[in-house]
Amino acid sequence: DFVAMVVDWCKKNGVAVCAAPFEAEWQLGYLQLLNIVQVIISEDGDVFASGGDQIITQLSWNSGSCCLYDRSKELKRKSAGEGKFDDELVAWLTLAGNDYIKRLHGNSYA
């Protein structure tokens, strides 16, 4: 599977891997806060809400592309309306997808 290929590549290239299956968003965010991990690879919008700072998502093995999101930059974005972007965070994360609803087709973190 795709995750196994990424983990295998990381190990072969000297990149330490900390796997966190199931509901580990809060733990991953905390590990990043402690500078134990530098980046989180996930398709789950909950990672951003739980404090993840550097998040890689939408990995494509075929094209070699992905999206990297920087929490501090994303929170400085201007609002789609009159308010602050962080006021819209719940709606934004809902659209990004999470454990409870699927991501809207064609939608991503950005």
C-alpha cells in the first residue's frame, strides 16, 4: 500500500519514521510541538485542528506531488468574508474532511 511505500522510502533514505495509526492526531500535534517530528503526513483535517504545524497531504505516487501546509501561514490568511480566517476554522476544517465526513470532491486544505 502507499503508506508502506513511503515508510520504506524514508527508512532507506535515513528519515526517521514515527507511525501513529488510528486516532493519533493529538499525539502527532504534540510530538511536533516538542520538535520530535518535523512533519506529519496525513489526509485527515483533524491534524490541523489538533495542533499539527507542518502537514503533508494529497501524496501522489504517480506524479510525485503533494501539498505542504504550514499552520502559521494558513492562520494568517485573510477571511473569505469580513471576519478573521481563524473565526472560519471550523468550517474550513469541515470542508477539508475529517473522521466524520468525507472531503468535498476537489477540495483540499488550501
